[in-house]
Amino acid sequence: MTVDICNASVSLQSAEALTSWNAMIRAFLAHGTATPQHLGATLEADPDFAMAHAARGLFSLMLGRAEMWAVAEGALASAKSARAARPISDREACWIDALEAWLAMHPTGAIAALEKALQDQPQDTLSAKASQAIRFILGDAAGMRRSIERALPAHGPDHPLCGYVLGCHAFALEETGEYARAEHTGRAGLTYAPDDAWGLHAVAHVHDMRAEPGAGITLIENHKSAWDGSNNFRYHVWWHKALLHLDLGQLDLALSLYDSQIRADKTDDYRDIANATSLLMRLELEGIDVGTRWDELGALAAPRIDDGCLVFADLHYMLALSGAKEGTAADAMAARFARDAKDSGEMAARVADPGLAALDGLNAFAEGRYGDAFTLLAKARPKMQSIGGSHAQRDLFERMTIDAGLRAGHLDGAEAILLDRLALRAGHEDRFTATRFDRLSTARRIPAQ
């Protein structure tokens, strides 16, 4: 038994395999494009390395695509065969348990297995990052913070991957409302890991939440090395930059970033679809005609109506279908939601609540039934964090709820959500908040007809 770059145990049999495995860890932490290549090289050098098979399975499930389920099941079978072939570490066994739990529709069980690995070896950066990734998918911000703070003491400056852990801590701090600490921690992490796109984006989130668009744009432009070489996560960083320009009222610039960067590759990855649909909808809420851009997204979303992996993904597919006027596909998505809501399991529970109400609310908004949209989206609000994503990503649904309320004349309800939104941002008023309070005041001055 040897140790990898995390100083955590692995049953690798050769120096070549260890080199590839360590490269995979660094790439995964940095959201690098070479992660799958390094993982493949590890398995080519050591086909019986159980943890690499388990990692392949977990990484496949993180993609939120139905066709990757079979890949993950195959990876689990390979991991179990590898475990039978030779002794493995407890850490590797935890990764197999994590994959098996998620495939059993129990992603919180996957988190528990990874946390067991961290309890035994808190210096295990890979397990810490994987735990945060799954918690992020489940919307567990408080859990992200507890987990990473347990690992922090074992990731001092002498740990080769300490910068990435600081980046994870920065994001958890931001999502739990500690904006000043999040900025300090994220910037400190970048001094240790200049290629940490996750840490950079954590600080960008801070500037978004504190209504500091200029500072956020400068941050992104001055740390291009942190994200320019990353995988499709770089499109998400461009999305953040577009949101910051949107907050400055630079709507045409935000739309140009959509064309030149955010949709530079016409992928159907749900994260890329989420970037695109949420930006187009934000622009439409500001009165911008986005032309035929919805059509491409609708065509990519239509084959995904039966995926059913993540409510977060499904709601953004529905935005694409609605924007592209794909009514038949949208109806099929709604019918599938109704079926899935009756199933058992952790994800089915999220479909039932808040998924059903949120999906119906998006449909009502698209059809101009703003009173229904407000009622349904407001009903979904209390549990919307459980669909995953960040405050910035879920803020689209907040904006749509507020605008539906304003358009339908539910002024007190819209004001209450505006005030909640302002409180989440520690009182920092962004452009959306300011303009909607103005609209609210105008509506109240107009006598009822």
C-alpha cells in the first residue's frame, strides 16, 4: 500500500499508475480538461485499481445524464471485481460504497461513505472535493461547509493541494452568507493554486452577492489562468462575467458574451444549458429580444425530457423548451414529472416538492399566466435550495417569481420576496433589486382599474 498526492492510501502497483492517478487528482480539482485522460491512463497502467473504477462511476453520475447511469453501473461491477482481485485500502472501499449508494438512489449515502474516508484520512483532498460536489448537487450548503472545515486542519500550507481546499472552503462560506471570509479565503487559495477555477468562481459569487460588478469583472479578467484552460466550467465563469455586466446595465455586452463564449460550443451538458437558459431569461426579463437563440437550446433539451437525473437540470431544460415554443415536449416533461413524483427515493422527493410546483410555475410564466406563475413559484420557494446549484443560479427563479408577482398585481407578495432577496445579499442592492422596487412604487401609485 502506498500514498498518493493527497497523502492518502492507495493500492496502486506501479509508479506509472501513481503518476497518472496524481495527475488525475490535480486535474479533477482544477476542473481540467484532462481528467478523463489521466483516469484512463491510470486504469491502463493498473486495470485492477478499484478506486479508479469507483471514481469513473461517481464522476459519470455527476454529469447528470441518463445514459451515464449504465456507465456507472459498469464501473461499480469493475470496482467490485478489482476489490476481489487484491487487497484494497479502507479509503478505496468507501469510494465503492459511495458509488453503490448513489446507484441505489441514495446520494446522501454516497456522501456518508466519502465522509467516512475523510474521517479516517482528513488530508484526502480528492474525497473532500467529491463530497462537496455531491452536496452541491443536493443543495446542502451547510453540509459543504461542515465537511470542508473538518478537512481544513489537515491541509496546511505544506499540503500540496491546500489551495484547492481553500477554494472549496471559500465557496461554502459564500453559500452560507459569510461573504468577507469567503473573499479572503478564495483569494488566499488562488496564491497556492492559481489554476483553481472553483476558488476563483467562489470569489466571483461574493462580488455578485455584494453587488460589486466592477470588482467581479476585474477579478475574472485578472485571473484568466485559473479558468481559461478548464473544461466546460470555463463557460460558467463566462456566465458569471455576463451576469456582472448585466448588473452594470451592459445588456448588449452580456448578450455578446452569450454568443462568443457561453455558447461557443453547442453542447447539451445540463450545466451549459443552465448557463444559457438562465442568461437568456434574465435578458428577456430586462426587455431584451434574444431572437432565435432559444431554438438551439430547445432542440437540445427535447431529447432530455426523460432524463430525470436532477431537478435542477430538468427545470432548465423546461426553460429551453418554453423559450423555443416546444409545447409537445414541454407537456411530455410535465407528464414525466408527475410520474416521477410518485416514485420513492431522494431525487423523487425533490421532484414532488419543489419540482412539480416549480415546473408548473415556469410553464405558467411562459404562457403569460402571471398570477398562476407567482402562486406556483412562490409555493416552490421554501425548498428550492434542495434542487442544488448556487444562490446565483437559483436567483433566476427568484427573479421570475418577483416579476410574475409584479405583472399579476401581487405587490405585497413580490415585495416580501424582494426583501428576502435583499437580506440574503446582506443588504447590498443590485440593479435588479433597485429596478424592481422602482416598479413596485410605480404600481402602487397607479389606481386600481
